[in-house]
Amino acid sequence: MAALEEGFTLTAVPLGSGPDGPLGVEQSDKTDQFLVTDSGRTVILYKVSDQKPLGSWSVKQGQIITCPAVCNFQTGEYIVVHDNKVLRIWNNEDVNLDKVFKATLSAEVYRIHSVQGTEPLVLFKEGAVRGLEALLAEPQQKIETVISDEEVIKWAKLFMVFRHPVLIFITEKHGNYFAYVQKFSSRVLCKYALLLGQEEKSVIQSFSMSVDRKVISLMSLSSDGCVYETLIPIHPSDPEKNQRVVRSLLLKSVVCGSARSGVAFTVLDQDHIAVLGPPPSASKECLSIWNTKFQTLQTSRELPQGTSGQLWYYGENLFILHGKFLTVIPYKCEVSSLAGALGKLKHSQDPGTHAMPHFVNWETSLGCGLGSQNSEQSKRILRRRKIEVSAQPEVPASTQLLATVQKDSEKHIEVELRKFLAVKRTPDFHTVIGDVIIGLLGRCKAEPSFYPRNPLMQLIQTHVLSYSLCPGLMEVALEKTDVQILQLCLQQFPDIPESVTCACLKIFLSIGDESLQEADINVQSASDYGDEKMEEHTEIFQNGFNPKEDNCEDCAQELNEKPQGTAEASTSCPVTLKRAALLNAILHSAYSETFLLPHLKDIPAQHITLFLQYLYFLYLKCSENATMTLPGINPPTLNQIMDWICLLLDANFTVVVMIPEAKRLLLSLYKFVKSQISICSELNKIEVSFRELQKLNQEKTNRGLYSIEVLELF
């Protein structure tokens, strides 16, 4: 069920918002504070819990704010645009907007978007997008035109996908609607034509959206009073081609079809939406919550003073303009279920209601005239039966969870598993987790389309699983090429066979960079050096020693004669940050050389070369400090790096030396190791000298007042 709680106004002073309501309500860098921008000259910072303003800023008389103020979450500053092109930036200490930072842009701004995890993005009315930092570096830079003539932006939204910002904006031209999806990780702009289907005469009045890992669910409220859904892929197969998407009916008749104003809606979660507008059966405006999964109205509240047709939500608060006052209405949405959608969830009984008994004395009802003794005995039996019924044990949570695993959806399994893991662990916790993982894997084999990725990750992170307990887990992850689960298993399972370790290594080396970009991989083990570059070590001078004295003159000559392009290529880190983190998990895994070497021979030569390049890079990083260690959280050790270099060469040396690129790498590695050995030899001589001096100092107390000794070091 969903519920609307009692609302409250943020201030007793009406907003100077004009007939169209405020420009916007945006969250600040503090969860309880919000920026409210009216359509005149003022921006107000409110603290919701105190129901009072914390600050107010206004532009000069004659100027007008044309874009809602937003917060830069990276700096804590506020940004607003007035007169379409003038950008202002200020903070809480500033009083007068006329004296804060000002930048005049070369094109008119439609909206500034700001979310956690990225810098603010500026969307211009012509469809171009710029990052705030790049725009401030050159405010008068030329802004290109993206949309066609007479095409107008109607709605826009910024969101994060795999820690990368994605912007979607909707345009309208002569009754036709288009969706533009801008991905900033790849600088790809995709255009989609929204086909309205059978309701071609309807006008879209409001937009909202939710996002999955790969699909944008764009919802629209049309003038016919219905809510439609359009699915837009985040990663299209052909980004350069203009594509068409068709919308389908999601909810029918949520508002009165004749309503021309005061209509808006927003997505609350995957199963609930909030709708602002008059319902079909009434003329007064209402705020209602609908369940899209079961097509039911959950709750509704009349707004007798009318609204401006604007609706915002943050956290568990809905913001509307009720009359002339900005009103906050808290809401709650429970996990969607059929009983909850129909309002038939079991609740505690009201004290004034009469409870029906579990048992009925039919003889008394029929007027058999039993004696008082039989009546008392019957009452005692009745009480005892009631106690027995109430004492019946409930179904254990573990049994319910196992039943859920066998038949319910992935989302429901994830919710129930989260509830089970949140309670205190029982003695049979390990057994239950084992049964759950076996049940999930068995269902994966029986239903190829079923792959409960999130529940599997929850189970791995309990730290009670091992490869021996669930060997099918990594088998399924290898089949699905799920590198995130494979990384977790390598980090936590101590008993992974060498054949499975090599299978993981093959996937980590062969998977494409685009697929890695989408994966949510823990990069802590490589975050401090994954983006750095290798330095050339063909000439090394340490402690005054020059490795030219060794006998590898032919090697040095071949290294010096290599092409210039190869030298430049070797200066960059050979793998991306996420691939480096995956390879580090391989380096940390346990193995036996006898069982590992046969499987290493099956890896393609180009992948072996790439792995050797990365290991050489790690070796160079280790040599940069005296401790011979890598920075970061749990990075590979020098022994692990050298062991894997030896393993790869033992298994594939005859193949690797035939590849020119790998041969040059081996020559560089050979020369660097030779120089390290020479340095260690010199350091060993110094160590012997210090040891003799230390011994001499210890014997000083045993000598007389005067003595002459000769110390021969070499």
C-alpha cells in the first residue's frame, strides 16, 4: 500500500511565482535543504525539517530568472541563469547576487542539470550540452545547433548509469515528439522518434522516467488522461541511425481527459507514480498515487485551493504549490504486492471492533439447555483450543525464503533475501545460505532466462560460501561473462581450481572495453596506479651504476633499434583501470604450479603478451620505491608479480618469442632485471661493510685503552 501523510507549508509568505508557479525545486548538497526558484527574481533556500527559509537571494530590478537554481554537489555552490544568458554562481556567505561571479554566455540556456557524482551540465535551447567547467573556461565559445528549426525542448532529465552521466531531453515539432539521449562517457547522441500509436491526436502534457541498467522507461501523461510508457535503449545497436520507438498504454484514465491545466505526474519507484490533476469522477484537483504493476489507485487527497500543475519529489517528500503556498506532503510506498494493491493487507484490529471467535458452541446456539457444569467445561475446552491455535509456530523465515527462491521473480527474491540477511544470524545460517545458493543455481539451469545477479552477489558477500559448496556459481558466471561476480569469487573463495582460474583469466583478457565500462567492478586494488603511465627503463642509473657493463650488448642494440611508435606505445599502461583490477584478483588467487601450467598453455599468445605487459608495468611501479611495494588497497606483491611472470614464460616461452612485440618486451624485461641484480650486488657489498663496522663497534668495549687494528673489507 501507499499512503500520503499530513502535509505542511514551508513558509507562510506566498511565493512571487506568477500564474505559472515556481520555476523549480532542486535539492542542495544537504539532504534536508532545497532551493526554490520562483518565476520572478528570487531564489530561496529552505530547510524542510524546520519549515523555514535559511537564505534568500534576488537579482536586480528589471532582470528575470529564466532557469531554476541548482547546487553544484562538487563545490557546494549555487548556480542560476537570468535573462537566458547570464550565469551567476554564489554560496551561502554571499548576500547580493549582483556582486557574485558572473558569466555571459553566447547562447540561451534551457536548463542546468546537477546530480551527485558529476559536474553540472548546461543544456542550451538549441540542444547542445556543455560541462560547467568547460563553459566557464570560455563563456563566449560557439554553441552548435543540435535540434532542427521550430523544434522546441519540452522536458529534460539527467541521471547516472554505471557512474557516468546520461542526459535525455524531449522535443516537439508540429505535434511530433523526439527523444535525444546523450551519453557523456562515449560522447554519443542518439535520436528517437516517439510514435504515439493509436492516440495520435492526444497532446503530451507531462513526462517522467525511470532507468534500468540498459533501458530508459520514459512515461508520458497525455491529454486523454492516460499514462503511456516508451522503452528506450541506453546502448543502441546503431547510434548513428535515427530510430523509432512506440509507446504503449500503462494506466488508463488517471485524470480527467478534459483537464487542460494543473496536470503533472512523476515516477516514485518501479511500481508507483504520483499524479496531480482532477480524477475522471471529480472536478476538484487531487494528488493521487497509482500502482502501475496492478493498475490500481492506492491513495488520493483533494486539493481544494488548486495547484499550478507542477510536481516535484525528493526522497519521500512531494512538493506542490497548493494555492499560493509551497506545500510538502510526505508519502510512503511499501513493496508492491497484490494484497497491498487491493488494500487487503492484514492490519491490527481496531479496539472498537468485535472479533469473531475461532470456535462456535453450536449446542448453545441451538438452545439445547446444557447445565452450568457442561457450560463451564465447554468454556475451558474452548480456551484450551484457542491457546493451542495461537501457540502454533509460524513458518520459519528460512523456509519462506527457500520457497521464494523456487518460484518468485528476481526482484522479490532480492527483497526477501535482504530481509533475511538483516536479522540476527541463527546457528543454521550457513546451511540456509547453502540451500538458497543451490536453489538459485538449480533454477538457473532449469530456466536459461533466469539469472538473479543481485541475489547472487548478496550471497557471495555473506563470506560463508566457497567453491566446494557451490561449484556451479562460477560456472554460471563464466557462461554469462559476469566479471563482477567472478571478481568477488576470486577475492573470497580460497579453493578455486586452477582450470577455473585460467578460465577467468581468459575472460578478463578477452572481454571488450565497452563491456567492462558497463560493469560495476571494485577498482580499489588498482586505483592508485591504474591510470599512470610506464616510463622507459632502457637506460637505468641508480647509485652511480650503469648497466652497460653487462654482456647483453646485442639486446641493447636491438632495443635501441626498435621503431619510435613502439617506444611510445610502451609508455602507456597496457590495460584499463577496471581490467587491471580484474587481473589483480587473478594475481591474488591461490594455485599449484603443477596444475596451473597446462591450462596457461591454452591462452592465446596475444593475451599472454598483454598480461606480460601489465606484469612488467607492475614490476616497474614496484621498483620506484625502496620498499618494493605498490600503492593502493590490497595490491599485488612483488613475489606474486614475479611468480606469474615466470609461470607465463614457462608455459608459453617458445610461442611468445616468435611475436615481435613480445620479444621486445622480454628484452626490456631481461635488461631491467639484470640491472636490478647488479644493484643488489652492490648493495650487498655495502651491507657487508656495515656489518663489519657494527661488529667492530660491539667489540670496542672489550679492548683496552689503545689498540691498532687493520680492517680488510675486500
